[in-house]
Amino acid sequence: MPMLIKRNPGWRLPESQTTPEAVYLDRRRLLQAMGFGAGLLATTGLATTAVMRPHPALAADAPDPTADLYPAKQNPRYTLDRALTPEKDVTTYNNFYEFGSDKDIWEAAQALQIRPWTVKFEGMVEQEREVDIDTLIRAMPLEERLYRHRCVEAWSMAVPWTGFPLKALIDYAKPTGSAKYVRMETFQNDTAPGFAQTFYPWPYVEGLTMAEATNELAFMVTGLYGKPVAKQDGAPLRLVTPWKYGFKSIKSIIRISFTDERPVSFWEQLQSSEYGFWANVNPQVPHPRWSQAMERVLGTGDRVPTLLYNGYGEYVADLYKGLESERLYT
Ligand SMILES: Nc1nc2c(c(=O)[nH]1)N[C@H]1C(S)=C(S)[C@@H](COP(=O)(O)O)O[C@H]1N2
Ligand SMILES: [Mo]
């Protein structure tokens, strides 16, 4: 079990101590990752360098070919004890490093072309294949779920996602019995300015064990607030795993591979001392640079205590029995 950290009862999370995932990278690691000397590092201003934004797409996108599927019926099993975060906050305060390392990327993300879009199924599957996103979405059982989201940076939101269980996608992909993990990958092309920051280990990658991926909570998102999901929130297909820190919820997926090797995710590759594979929410295990005890709720700005497994222990705690020696909470 993780060590219990005793906290002052009156302790509050100082906002200034919570920094975005990337702005405080260890200097030596960053140098290695960049493969450059200190001279250049000094002039590039580390990972905080402002990213140039492209103009948002000028022409409006064609109507979404799946728009008729929304709103989908809400599944009453997944509701919340807290108010939903206003749509405006969910769609204008984002983490999507492909479009820049600050929260204000929603306009830049409009440059992403989400049709045509295909998803490849690879690795340990009966047969590798590539499927058109609209064919895929129409083959899946869409429903709406209200989920909490807890970013490792200590902000949170409550969101009405539309999508389908990851389990349904896994049944569709037909992995073989040897598969132990599912690995997912985000698009990489020259429409997004973040790829010019070559010290990041692009493309964005995430992974789950097969047991996690087939847990009923693991959800593939195609919609948000009763509409097709916005580009800045990961259109046309993103993962949500509400019991884990938000960085596990990989956006704009193009490739899903089944493997017997544990995938190394984007953040783990960048800074494994801070971001591991499991990344389950636990208020008692601090991030090396800040506490995880409390969270700031987007929209209201309220500070509320963070819950073990983000409040989803009854669904997922069993997944981690026997794994107590692992770094389950970072
Ligand atoms: N491809 C990709 N997926 C990503 C990210 C990213 O930078 N790139 N950021 C992650 C992080 S840190 C969080 S908190 C959530 C944010 O999702 P939201 O912007 O819809 O709130 O997306 C996750 N998925
Ligand atoms: Mo995050």
C-alpha cells in the first residue's frame, strides 16, 4: 500500500504550486530529450516557449456525418452528485499539447481535419484492419454518461460524454488471447503546431491493461453535451478513464494496438518520475511537485477534496488487488 501522508486539517491547495504537466521538466532530462546543448536550451526558454498558432480553419467544416446520433440516451447507471461543468468551460479550458502547452488551444484545434478519419486495429488481433470512423461509430452502442474528470494538475470537471464502452470496441477488434495491453495513439501531422516542439515524444500514446480496458467504466467518447465531441476535446474519438488522472484519456485516436508489452505513454516517456503507467487518482499520494488532496472545480472555482479512484472505487478497486507493489497512483 502507498504510504499515508498526514496533512494539516486546514491545509489548502495553493494554486501557484500546481503547474501544468510540462512547464517544470527536470533540466537534465529535457536536455537529453532534446538532444541539444545548453546554449540552445537557454534560447528556447524550455517547454514554456509560446507556440505559434495557425489561424483557425476559415472554412466551416461540413456537417458531422454522425450528427443524427445525438443526443444519445443517458445511461442512468453513470450519474453524478455534483453539477455538470458548463459546456463553455469544458470546451475552452483544455489540455491538448499537439496544439500548444497552455489551456487556451481551442481555436488552434479547429485546424484539425476530422474527416476523413480512420482507426487502425493492429498487433495481436485475429486480423489487422482499418475502419472509417463513421462506420465504426454506427456499429457501436452509443449512450450518454455523466463522469467526473480529474486532471493531474488538480483541476476537475463533471462532463456529459457520449460514446460507447471500450469493451465494445475490443470485441469489435477481436484481440487474440496473447494480448495483455491495449495501446492507443493520437494523430500526428503538420496541422498542429505542437509537433514542432520536437523534445516531446510524439505521437501521444496511452495504454491500459486488458482488465482495465474491459472494465465497464472505460469509455470511448465520440460526443459531448449531446453533440459530436468538439475538436479541442478529442474529436472524433477519445478515451475516458474517469478513475485515472486525465492524461490517460487520450484524444483523437488513429491507432489501437494489442500487445503483450506494457506501453510507454507520452508522459511516462517524457518524465517517468512524475507520470507512470497506472496513474490512478489518489488524494493521499502527492505528485512530486504538489499535493493531490484537493481539486479546483472548473466553472465554480470551488475547492473540494479529491476522492480515491476519483470516487469510482466500487467499480475499479478490484483491478488492483495483488498489484500493491506497483506505482499505482502516479
Ligand atoms: N492526444 C492528447 N490527448 C490528451 C492530452 C494531450 O495533450 N494530447 N491531454 C490529456 C490531459 S493532461 C487531460 S487533463 C485531458 C484533457 O481533456 P479535455 O481538454 O477534454 O478536458 O486530455 C488528455 N488527453
Ligand atoms: Mo491533465
